[in-house]
Amino acid sequence: MKSFKEFRLDKARAFMLELDWEHGNPNYQGADEWESEGVFVHSWDKRKNKMIIAGTKPAILRWLMYTYGLLKRSADIALKDAKPLR
């Protein structure tokens, strides 16, 4: 699996989104497959069960609907909390 910094997302278009993640280490849950969808794991906090993903808004929206399992309306609302990548 390539590291996040190797992909060099265009910082003008990249966003970060914090999600609840109670499924263990995302690297064991298919995070390498998410990279082909354009979504990257920025950080994962085991203690707080939180994960920060990064990618472009359309890629994050698709990932939230098809991989994370949210409805389109819920994914749109969650995407409003996305912050520009730092």
C-alpha cells in the first residue's frame, strides 16, 4: 500500500473528512482498495474510534455511498463537514 504522501493529491481540490470507524484498523479492512476509488486514510485514532479520510469531494461522496453505506442525502450532509486538506 502506498503512503498518502506518495499520491500527491492536488491540494486545491482535496478535502478531509472525520468519520466514526468502529471496525478496527482500516488497513486490514481494505484501505488499499479505497485508494483506487480516490479515497485515502489520512489518520486513524484507535482510542476514539475515529478515522480521517482524504480525497476529492466527488470521490469521498462515492465512497460514503458505496463503501461506507450511507444514503445519498446523508452523504451530502456529512460532506458539508469536509475541510480542505492541510
